[in-house]
Amino acid sequence: MAELLVSAPAKINLHLEVLGLRPDGFHELAMVMQTLDLADQLRLKPSADGRISLRCSRSDLPTDGSNLIVKAAELLKSRVGLPELGASIELEKRIPIGAGLAGGSSDGAAALLGLNALWGCGFNQVQLLEMAAQLGSDMPFCLGGGTQLCFGRGEVLEPLELKDPHDFSVLLIKHPESSVSTPWAYGRCREQRGDFYLTREEEFEQRRQSLRTGPLLSALRGEGPMPPLRNDLQAVVEPDVASVREGLALLRQASDALVVAMSGSGPSLFALFPDAAAAERAQQQLQPALHQGGFEAWLCRCIGSGATLG
């Protein structure tokens, strides 16, 4: 195989609930995640020198061993036991960096999927998901994508059978100078909400079941109105980050928006619309205010898959 292209789509959180702390120190989460058609692209070429070389269209993104693409490649090599395997990888970065959209995780998932095919490793989906979970909490979801319940650290997945996700469109915004540290956001959550953390597995499962049977999933199935979205990290980030407060206030002015929320630990924000036309109208309506506030904006569609070849 001379060359292989892999798409690495962004995600948003339609629900992010911090249930409590796990014995391993991570937070126990209950989430609904959704992939978008805003995607990075990886171009893979094989080599037989054992080297993994990564180039990126963004000069501010590390391309050394700290990058999840390189980590994924090295893990795959170690599992297949062929140290001579190498690859030249070019990353076209379209997802904003450090935005709460799982861009890095999606790139790593795309590398696992693509190199497994490029090198002919023969690992199945279950094996790739296990490797993805070893590398990052969001990476298993980024492999499969679509609309999924995500539990544990985010690596325990329950795919959802919903109406066509293409029915929903998203206006996504981010201030380019704004950033939020994920560890800081979870630390603030623990400081402010720790007294309400659940502690027992039975309590965790009760909350998971409430999400499975709740109004959000009914709405996503087309069986009821869309409820307000819950993001426990938004509750602690919004008061402290001016661009998040200002961006949410702008999106709440959008006509026909079903819901407005922050994705992950931020600082990306989104409004969900019933169709592409409504999202386009909202972008046109808000464009002067978004420009004045310095926000970047993307119109996206919800899609039913994660990392894909070709």
C-alpha cells in the first residue's frame, strides 16, 4: 500500500456528568458524545526503517513522542512485534487545538486504525479499542464515533441506535486566545462539587440508568423535545472564563437553537439545531457579534462514524 488517508473527526459532549472519584484517581463519568464532520486528515506512507516521522500543518503542535499519533504508532508496533515497521505521517489539522473537541484523541485513534491497515497488522476492532483505552480516555469513542453513551473514564462505550444523526446540525464557536486546562477544570469541579460526589458502584449505575432512560436520549430518538444539556464542567468553567460566558450568551441569542452548551472542559461552545438551514441562519444572524467578539465559527453536521479510512 503506497499511501492511505484517514479522517479523524471532532466530537462534542451532549451530556457530561461527573459522578464521583474512582479508586484509580480518575473521575467516574456519565456522558453522551457525538462526532461532527469537522475532521483532521492523516496521510500515511509506509517505510521499512522503523522510524515514525510526523509532520503537521500547524507549527505549534508537537510532533515528537508526546503526540498521540506517535504514541499510537509505537504501541501498535510493540503489539505486532515488528520493530522495522515505519511510517511517514502528515497531519492536516482542521480541529482547533486544546478546544475540548478531542482533536488529539481522534488523531491518535485515526493513527491506530490507519496504521493497522497500512502495515497489515490484522488487529480487530475489540483489540484496537483496548489499545485506544490504554492511550487516552476519549480515544475508544473516537474510533467508533457516532452517538454513544460513555462511562468510566469515557472508555466504556454503549452505542446508541438513534434517528439519522445527520438531522442535527451544529454551530461551533471558540475564541482563539482562550484555553482551559482539563486538569484544572476537574480540580475546580472537585473543589466545588466534591461534597455531592457519589461513592458506590450502585449509585454510579443508578445515574447511568437514569441517563439511558432520560429525556435526552428520547429527544435524540425523535421521541420528545430536547431538554437542556448538562455539563458539570461548564458549571465551574463558565464563571471563571470570560470567553466562555460571552460565547454562551451569544449562542443563546440564536433563533431556532434547540440547546446551547460547552463541549468537554471547553473552551469550545456549540448550539444544536434541527437542520443545516437553521444553523446557517443562526450563523448569519450572529456573525457580526461573533466577529466583534473575536470568535471563530464552524458550521458542522452530526455524523454516525468516527475515524474512517479513505
